Amino acid sequence: MKTLTDLKVELMKNPAFVREYEALDPEHQIARAVIALRLQQGLSQAALAKRAGTVQASVSRVERAEVSPSLGLVKRLADALDAKVEVRLVSKGSGTN
């Protein structure tokens, strides 16, 4: 039986898969950060949503990386989590995420 790691290694050999995988990276970075901060603070999605002036479903979509959230929503979530937003643009050839 293949593990998830084995499957990822196999899929990453496909250039089309790699392009799509990398295209989702910003959404996944936001999702991981929101989840980590929310759990560190012991907040439910509903509690975070209330603090951020949105609804629980929006927090859920962000955490599942189902959407490309607006910068405004990201800033409201960051404020609600007592965090700040940092945005960087780097050359694609730099190998830095």
C-alpha cells in the first residue's frame, strides 16, 4: 500500500501536476497559518469568524484552501488572531517560497 508521501513523490514527477500544485501554494500557506494561530489560541472557527466580522463558513473555506481570500479578509483574520500579514513577491527562479 502506498503512503501519502509515496503518492506525492509519484505525482510530483508530472510537470502538469507540479504547476497546479505550486499554483495553490499561497492559499495553502494562508490556510496553515490561520489554522495554527486559531488552534494556538483555542478558538473555534465560529469564534474566529465573529472576531473577524465574517461567518464560520468563510473561515472554513479559507482553512480548506478552497478559495483565494481577498487581502481584506486575510487582514481581518490576522487582526482577529493578533497577527500581522506579510506579503512578499519573489522571482520564480529563486526557489524561495
